[in-house]
Amino acid sequence: MSFDVPDDRRYLESHEWALETDDDTVRVGISDFAQDELGDVVFVELPDVGDDLSQEGEFGVVESIKAVSDLYAPVGGEVIAINDDLFDAPELVNDDPFGEGWMLEIEPDNLDELEALLSANEYEEQIA
């Protein structure tokens, strides 16, 4: 099976993606592979706006019909937005993991932390 792995993002080995936006914030979600492994997502727990996260620190939980998985921050910084739509429609994580299923936005303490993450090619090798 082939999974979508956009090359404009960086990835954690734990299957979260990070996308640097035009205003130097970082949008975060989980990969197509991760949502497929989880199955139907039924609940997403996210931090509050204003919370401080550390790189690779836990920021929430995604619950599916098969499993409960912790979520990890690809970069450290302050949470500046969360995707409220996921509370009423957690299936967006399955339907559009790289678009409408995004989870949060972080104002990073250090954008260079993105460089420590996997490239799309490296992530594809990991999930192959």
C-alpha cells in the first residue's frame, strides 16, 4: 500500500508531521500512514492555546476504534492555535490528515528544530 507523504513537511518517527507556514509558525498533524494504522479516529485531545510544548514532548492523544496513541510535538514552543473542528468531527484526521485534519499550530522557540526531523524521503523509508 502506498501512503501520501508530502515533501513540504518534516516528520517525527512517531508519525507526526510539521509544516512551516509563511509566518514562521509550525502546523502539526499526523501522517497518512498513522491515520491508516489507527483506523477510524473517534476522539482527539489537544492542548490549550498558550501551552508551552517541548520538542518531542507529549501534547495530546488520538483515540481510534483500535488504539489510543500519544501525540508528540515536532518542535518546542507556544501553542497558538488548535483545530477546534476535530472535537466535533475527529474523522477529519482520517479524511484529510494533511489538510482539514491538522491538529495545532506552534510558535516555535527555535525553527532550526525542524532540521532534526525526518525528510519526506527518510520518513517514506521508515514506513516502507
